[in-house]
Amino acid sequence: MRMSLRPMFLASCVLAAACNGGGGGGGDDDGTDVDAGDNPPAEGFRIQTPPITIEAGQEITYCYYTTINVPRTMGVKRWSSVMTPGSHHLIVFFQDHGKQDGTIDQDCGGAGGGGISNLPVWTYSAQQPTQEQVMPAGVGMTVNQGQKAYVQMHYFNASDAPLEARVTIDAEAYAAGEEFTPAAAYITYNTEINIPPMSTSSVQGTCSVPQGTKFFTMSTHAHKRATLTRVTDGGSMVFESTNWEEPDARTWMAAPFYEFSTGSLTYRCEYDNRTGPTSGQTVREGDSAPTDEMCMAVGYYFIEGATTARSRFCVNSFLVP
């Protein structure tokens, strides 16, 4: 799997890239049946992309732009998604501006005229054909009326025939009048990956975590040369995986939620470039699953008593304001 934040960060001259699935349990469905049900949630909404043809052997990322027309500000308590075969990931981004509804193109995201203060907001992500992310009771992700959004979809068609790609995303919301604490994403990204030919290597970063931040999901993302991904809190292990493609996630669905006692999050990825098609070349950070690598931590959090929440991004070891 690979996910790309690249357009977002490059547009602001800070960076770019993207992640593992957004927490919660992944299904064991092979994605052949993409029927997510006849109707969207009674409280909430559905985003459904039109079919896109992916040619044989093609690896490509598309973005689908839409406006979420809900009758009121909502708190999403459960995300779920279904992707057709050949999918590597999807990410839902919110933003204050957007292209015309229904637009599908490869020029994804970007900070537009607002610079770094107007970056798209990472909201939900998935890397398995069927996946869900459930919030703890009383916690939700805020969706405003008329919210502009786009879905980033990465596909790789390894077959010898074209395939039809599409995704369905359902958002189940709290009922009108139900109170909730807003949640948001915490994403790290590393630009310093450098794996020489026929060698092993590693990279890591340490990012500050604001006081009072309570995590309910934590996972990682890397590409196929990764042998280990890890998130630590000083000397304490928070999350670890040796499965680059489906690293799973650690969740805390009730108190006590996870708080980084050291005030910082350290993420680390270890790589082995001694075999395979890239063994004769240096591998660096980048979007392509076959030729590049990534190192990311992906978490979701809330702050008790807060009335708003915003996604946080840490590049290398620097938290973007």
C-alpha cells in the first residue's frame, strides 16, 4: 500500500506524502464485492466515486472532488469504506476550497492561495478493501454544512486486463443534539530516507505532542522494503509492526486513552534493500510503492473538553504549526 501527501506539502514548500489505514479493524474481504449497502447511514452521509478505468500494469493516483451536503454540523462516530480490487489506499481530505464537484484528476490537493494555514485536512484513510474506523463513545470528527472534500485513491493494476476502480465511504453521525468531543488526525512524515544498494538502513523522527492529547488509534505506514515500523514514547513501546502492507493498528476505545508521558512521539522504520528489483539502486522517500519508501506514524486523537480539533502534521521532527 502507499499513500501520498506529496501534493499538500510540496504546494506549501514544506513537503508531502501519506499513510496506513486510519485505524480501526480492517475486514478480510477481498474487495470483489463493493456493495456497501443500498442506502447511506440514516444519520450521516455517503461519498461514492464514479468508476475509473485502470489499465493493465498501471499504477496511478486519482482524486475525486465533492461537497458534503449535510443539513447541519455533524459529528461522525464511525467511518467505513469499501474499495474495488487493485486498491492500495484511500484518504479523505477536507478543505475550505475545492474544484468543481465531480472532478476527477491527478492534480490532487494543494494548499492553494492560503499557504500552510490552508492545507487540506486529513480526515479518514483506509488501506484494506473493507475497513472501518469507530470513534470512542462521545468522540466524533466534525463535518460542517457544505464541507468541501476530496478522496485520494491510489490503485495498482497488476493484472493483464483493465479494471474498474471505485470506492464507497459511509459516515455514521451522532443524532442532532447529541454532544461530542471533536477528534482529528496526527500524521508524521520523513523526507530523510536513504537506503543504499544492497544494504539495510533505518530512519526516525521525534515529534512533540501537545499536552492533554489523548490517542485512540495509532499505526504506521511504509513500503515493501520496510522490515519494522515502530512508535515509542521514550522507552515505552506504543505500536510495532513487521507487516508493511497491513500493519494493523492499536486502539484505545475507552479510558484510559493513550497519552504520551514524555510529551513526544518517536517513529522509526527499518529497511532491507538487499533483494528485489531495487537492490541495485538507492531508495529514497517518494510516492511509488515499487521504487520509493515512506516512514509514517498515523494516529487519531482528541483533547478532553475541547470544542475544536485540528489535524497535526510532523515533518521529520518538526511539528507544522
